[in-house]
Amino acid sequence: MTDAERIKTRSVLLEFLKFRVLAAGQEFFDGTGFEHRRQWLGLVHPQALALSDDDLEQIWNQARFLYTEY
């Protein structure tokens, strides 16, 4: 995956998470370890599986910061 593809995939995933986090709040993040994230993403947003665990962790943290009262 090129840097440009990685950046685009990260931004698309962050936008995808926005509405789910806004609807569920902090509860969205309960029990979302690496394996659970990858299983869930495989069902609802498989393009994100191309990202590394580090990328996913950063996106999850960014979504928590931006879309909850964390």
C-alpha cells in the first residue's frame, strides 16, 4: 500500500467511524481490542483491513478524541 493509499484509507475509516461513534458514544469503544476490531471491520468496512494495527489504534484514538466527550 502506498503512502497516498494509506492516508486515504485512514481518512475514509475515520469518516466511517464518525457516525457510529456519535450514535453510540463512549460505549462504541467498550471491548474493541485488536481482534474484535479486525473482525468487525471485516464485516462492515473490509477496506480498512489493509491498515496496520498501529494505524487502526491511531484511528480509534483519534475517533475517540474527536467524537466523544473523552
